[in-house]
Amino acid sequence: GSAMAAAPAVMAADSFSAMYPEPIAMPREERDKFEHFKDNRIKQVAIEPVSTFSLDVDTGSYALVRQWLKQGRLPASDAVRTEELINYFSYDYPKTKSEHPFAVNTELTTAPWQPDHYLLRIGVQAQDSHAQQMPAANLVFLVDVSGSMDEPNKLPLVISSLQMLTQQLRPQDKVSLVVYAGRTEVVLEPTSNKADIVAALGRLQAGGSTAGASALELAYKMARKGYIKNGINRILLATDGDFNVGITSHEQIKDMVKRERETGVTLSTLGFGQGNFNDAMMEQIADVGNGNYSYIDSVSEARKVLVDEMSSTFNTVAKDVKVQIEFNPQQVSEYRLIGYENRQLNREDFNNDKVDAGDVGAGKSVTAIYEITPKGAASSVDPLRYQSEKSASATKASPELAFLKIRYKQPSATISTLLTQPLMSAKTITPFANGTNDHRFATAVAGFGQLLRQSSNMGNLNYGQVLQIAQQAKGADKMGTRAEFIQMVQNVQALSQKTALQAHAE
């Protein structure tokens, strides 16, 4: 054993290769499923002045990307949802007291990769609720215990994650536990006894094929049994992403989740492991379930999602949050929303309260960044020959850059509330270097996501610049997540250089 113990010292010189060993040819086939999407186009204000999208509070993509990088692999571009990378971090946006459950914070600077373009950042900061004020929770743990879960980063991690969450519960909260594999079973009826919950979780073992005749139905049955009026009633589905919850077609699963959400039972997904991981489905089912999708690659991620951010994970303060922004053609010629590709809504969906959108939990900050081409700067898209400038000159002269509208519903409401705010054009635009730490850090993360996706819209931006911006904008970093991001960028930089060298060698 001593020879083995001495070995790492030799490798320490190149700590990158120690932390990220050469990727070995994977014996498993890649069966991870991601939804394919293209980057948002650059749009002309004269033709499409209005941009509408649903807020996205998921963070699954960030943890998934981190997991790939830990294995010394660059992630599949469809695994990178830039807005989930940006929203993984908490930002210190001002929490103004208002009649709305959130405050809106905007900032405008030049774009670091294109100095004659602007970056408009819109930050939504939900009001905080302390754990004490969180409504009573009725949680159903729906756990996949099929054979494929029998790996250290799967079932054992599920168990410790859910035990950690259980320790946070208060006397008014209850948990039931349903497992599925070859058979479906209620392991625990709704109870507030922490010791029983922790013990029941500890006894779980993996084995059997994934089927669970009606695991999902059984989970909803438990949710109804423990139902708390005006409380949080949520199913937490923990799986490595093979969705045989008894209902075979994905559409049927989504229909059921949609139907049940009308009764006040929501659903969140916790993803584990790799190999046959269905990221696309995990994300979609949580969206339909008015819950959130998190990918748990480590105990510290479990702690972040289920302990540190418990109230933003479970306590919804605003439902169906939609953002609509109309750009002023006299001030702006083009715009592009970075990320939110699969959150786009039609313009008419904004006022239609039947159309579902993202739900925001207490204390959560959600960020969206637009890159805009101001009037007068070189455009990327040729102007039209026949409609020329008349549409722009017909609009009344206004110093406004854009008009922002946000619609949301109170947690128990069916009718939405509207919030509007004109965004002024800055007579003197703030240079990027003078932007706030949060603005610059969010931009670094946005740039990182776009580079990983090999986006063609990022000018000459490279990982070195992303790294520099992130380091300078790190700020207080109480949770250490920004330091971890900086390390990730350094690793990608080394990885992409290595990949380039390999390509060159071939």
C-alpha cells in the first residue's frame, strides 16, 4: 500500500491532471438525453420589437456541466442552458419593499466582447422568507431504487441528500416515502417524526428493474393523504433519469403532472448520476410540475439546494412569471437574449393567464441578459429595402431604451398581476469595467455558457477574458460558489487547449 500512497506526490506538480485524470475510453455507451436547441437569433427591432419569455429558476445544467468537467470532458452543447448557469449563483440585488413579491433591478453597460454594443441585465429578486415563515410542507419523496441506482453517486447520495433535508423540517412539516423499481411501495406514510424518516431512508437499497406500475400515482395519493391546505404540497422525484414510473409515454407523465398541479400538488426533480440520464425529461417534468430541476453531483450541491436555498427551492412566492420587453426602434436596432432558448413565449402568451411559466421561490434572484446594438452602431443584420426607416421614424421621440413588463400570479391566485417599468437610455453609457460586481460576474457566466455552446455571437471572447472578468467581479462570495466557478473556467481553459492540441496532432 505504501507505494500507492506515495504516488500522488509525483502528480502534484501537475495538479490539473491529478484532479482531472485523462478521460479513459468510456465503456458505457452515452445514453444521456438532452433536448437539442439553437442559440437565440439576433433580432431586428424594426421587425420584432417585442421579446417574451418565461423565467427559469432551474440550476440543473450548471451542476451537470461541472460533473462533465470533473471527468475531464467538455459537456455536450445541448447540456448547456446558459440561463441555468447564470441563475445558479445568488446575486445581491436590492430587495425593495413593494406590494409585489419581488423587486426588479436593471443595469446597462457596454459589452466586453463588443464595446459598441450594450448589455442590459434584468434582475428579479424575490422577497426573502425565513424558514420560520415558510408555510407548512407536505413532501413526498419518490425514490428510484432500480438496479442502476446502485452506484456511490446515486442511491447513497439520494439518501444522504434527503436525510439532510429531513433535518431541516419543523414539527408542522411531514414527509412520506414512496419507492419504485420492479415493484412500487409506500415505505412511509405521511409523518412528522424525523427519526422515522431518517431511518426509513437509511434502509433503502437498490435492485430490480425500473417499472413501478404506478409509482407516480402512488406518490400523488400520498400527497393527497398528507395534503396541507395553503401549505407546500410537493413531490420530490429522485432518479438517475430513467423514467419508467409506470406510465410509459413521456406525454402521459406530463399530462398527469399537469392535471395534478391544478389540485395544488407540485413536483420537483432531483437528478443523479450519468449514463442513461434523461436531462430533457427531468427539466420538462419539473417545469410542468411548477417545481424546479436540480442536478445533484455531490453532497455540497445537495446542501446548497435542499438546505441553504431551502426556501427558494420549496416556497413559491410568485407563480407563472413572464417577462416581456419592447425595444424602442429609435434607440436600439438589434437585440439578442442570452439563454432562455426553451423558455420563449409567443407575444400573445404574455396576457394569457392559461399559459404556464416559471415559478420563483422566496429569496431567489433570477437574471436575464440582453446584448443590444444601439442605433448608429454597425448592425449584424441588413436593413430591409422596402420598410427602411419609416417604422422607426414614425415612433415618437423618446429617451426610453425599452419598456419592461412582468406578469406574475400570487401563489394561490389564478389571475395575474402586471408590473411595468420604462428602461431609460443612458446619456452616458457605463463602461463594462465600472459595472457592479453582480453585473460583471453574471456576464462572465453568460460568456462561459456561450463559449461552451460554441456560439458564434461572442465576438473574440475567450476563456481567458471570462476568467479575468470573473476574478475581478468575485465580490464577497459567502458560499464559495464563485471561487468554484473561477476554478472551473481555468480547467476548461486547460481542457480546450488540450483538445485543440490533440486535434492539431491528428
